[in-house]
Amino acid sequence: MADETVIKSDLEFVKRLQEYGGESLKKCYQCATCSVVCNISPDDKPYPRKEMLMAQWGLKDQIVKDPDIWACHYCGDCTTYCPRGANPGEVLGAMRQACIEHYSFPSMLARMVSQPKFLPVLLAIPVLVILFVMKLTGTLGNIPAGTIKYSNMLPLLAVDAIFVAAAGFAVFVFVNGVRRYWKDLNADISPWKAKLSNKSVVSATIDVLKEFIVHKRFKECVTNYARSTSHLLLVLGFIALAIVTAWSAYYEWASKFGLIPHKESPFSITEPIKWVALVGTFLLLYGIYLIYQQRQAKANGAGFGGYFDWLLIWVIVAVGVTGAMSWILRLANLASLAYPMYFLHLVSVFFLFFYAPYTKMAHLVYRTTALVFAKMQGRE
């Protein structure tokens, strides 16, 4: 007698996928057009056809630990060619959102980040944290007189404490989630055993990161190839600003310990760190501008994206715009506008860091994990 497979459908999970942007999943009639037109889908067990079927059946357990949902780069080719308007790209995006929610801790916070009605509550947390620290340092309610110096509003040590704590929380959530995800990936590798590779975790990770940097797979998109360029600009801008953050921290702490000559923010326009910051901000905002233009132009064909997809983008916009405006208003010596703008910048950065494990920022972590696993199993 052949082995029997018991399928347990989770109808609530189906509703959740529809709520997250996969409302068209029931239109799919398994023609496999999506798998055929996808240039990065492998010949063996190609996606996203099988994922569309799993979504219709509500197979939550299979979906959340399916590495192929992360192999998809959401270029939108499948959605463009779908004859039924089932929007496979949007459905897979909803699956990735559900995967992040499943492995995140606490899951309730992940659910809140996924729903726009909770945005005021999420914003209130960084606002209250920063106001509380300002109260402790005695700067709340006062606009410092004289030359604008943001450390007068909030000492650098306090800023470091706030963001180290926020980043530490995010790292904890990421490590916990990836540990659980990796365990689930390796718990059921029977479909992949036929193609086991000899790659180690280290070598597979290096290969994946190389592909990320040049956007190798993203560039294989056809109808929406331009998305690879705009996405690359966004990533490069983000990397540049991350370097600036680390650079600034080095200046601050190396100066305190006498390792380098005293350097303190605000830095002179002649400092290299300032130019890297300006270039990074430009790349970030220009990349987002192109993303918005491209998605709006091809919304009917490739999909525009839902709330979860755009939340991270608008948070990054807020970080870039408030950071640039803080610099401009400081140069203009408009203290009454500069300090509130800097406060908004701190709130935006805290939001970006603290909620990173629950926003689309988590793609960097879970996609890397899934693709490393796929390379180790020879799943190319």
C-alpha cells in the first residue's frame, strides 16, 4: 500500500495571506506560466507554481519552511504574464511576510508591524523612549541657546545607549528566529537529498553575499529589469550610511580613549565621512524614487506592493529626509526647526532598528539563510 499523506488545511492562514496582499491567490488554476517565465526558477520542482497550490490549500507548515519563497526576488515577471491575474509575485510576498511573523519573537509585535492600524502605537514607542531619556538628561522642554549642537539636546552617550539597546534587541530577535528557521529547514531535507552539494556554510554564505552585492539573480528579470538597478542603488545607499554610522562611532570612542586626535560631531564638510554620508543619502533617496516610479508605472502588470512592502521604504525615506534636513537646518542656524527635525530623525532611526526583525528588513536575514541552505543542498 502506498504511503498516505494527510493534508491539514489552515483556513485562517489562507485568510492571512489574502490580508497580506495575496487576495488573488484563488484565481490560480495551475497553468504553470509563472514557473515557465521565471528565469531563476530551477527545472526541478520549480516555483512559484507549487507555492500557489500550497497557499490555496492553506499548508502553513510547508510554506513557512519552504526556502523557495525566498529564492523569489519579486521582480514581477510571473505576475506580468499570469493569464488569470493571480499575481504570484504578490502571493509569494505575503508568504515571506507570514514566514517572518512565524519565526519572530514576539509574534504579536510582528503582527502589529504588518497592520497599518497599529502604526501610531509603533511610532509612540520610540517617541516615548527618547522623551524619557531627554527627561533623565534634563534637556526635555529646552531648546539650547547658541550654536546648534545636537549633543546639547541629547548627549552622544545617551544616543549610543538608546540605539545600542534597540540594535541589540533586533539582533536577539534575528538570532532566535534564524536559529528556529535553520532547524526547520534541516529537519525535512528529503526532497533535496538527491542533489546534496559539498559546500560548507561559510562557502555557501560567501557565494550568496557575492550574488547579493552585484544583484546577479535580480538582473535575470526580463519585463521589470529596471527594478534591479533601483534596488541596487537602495542597497548601496544603505551600506554607505551604515559605514558612516560605524565611522562616526569610531571617531567618537577613539577620540575619548586618545587613539586619534579629538573629533566630534558636527563634522566639517571637508571630512570624508561627510561626503560618504551625502553620497549614501543621495543613492538611498534616488533609489526609492526610482522604485516608486517603476512600481507605479507597472502596477497593473507587475504589482504595486502592499502596506508591508512599502512600510520599510517609507521608514528609510524618513531616515534620509530627516537626516538631510537636520544638516541643512543646522547650517541655516534655525534652532527652532533643527532640534525638532533631529528628534524626528532619532525616532525614524529607532523605528528602523528596533522593528527591523519584523519589517521587510528581515528579508536580508531570512533570504540569506534560505539561499545558503539551498546552495548547500545543490538547489540552484
